[in-house]
Amino acid sequence: MLVAVSLPQVCKLKQTLPTLSAALQELKAQRNDVRRQVDVAEQQLFKPFEQVQLWLSKAETMITEAEKFIEDDPQELQNLCLCGCASKKCLSSYKFVKRWPK
């Protein structure tokens, strides 16, 4: 069974992957910098603000999600066939395209 997946969506996935990878590297660097600052502050017996802890938690979630997309992307793009217009695994490809970050 084949299902139509719009070509612009597939092309967007291919174009977005390098952007997502670059943003992921930047977020990881920022997270590491903030963690270092928190570690230094804790060594001086300061307690980090709750907003800092919340940001670190959200950053970790975003990093995990982005890494999953990057890991899944090549496999999903290979599953797309007919120049990106249909997929052999229609439901999984549809879900993949729909959950891709905007």
C-alpha cells in the first residue's frame, strides 16, 4: 500500500537536516557552558536559580529529540520512494514528516 507524501515536505526534510544539526551543536555548546558555570557556582556554595535548572532540563529534552530526528532521518528518507512522492511504509513516513521540527 502506498500513500502520497508531498514532495515539498520531503525536500524540506532534506534541506532542514543540516540546519537542525548545526542548531543542535550550538545548543549543546550553550548547555555545556551553562553547566560549567553552575558547577563553579556550586563549588562556591551557591545554588543555581530555578530558571537555570529549568532551562537545562528543557535543553536536554530538545537535544534528545533532535538527536533522535537526526538518527531516524536517513532511514526514513530511504523508505520514501518514487522521488519522495510515496512510501512503502506509509504510516511511519507520514508520522515522521508530521513530527519533523518546523
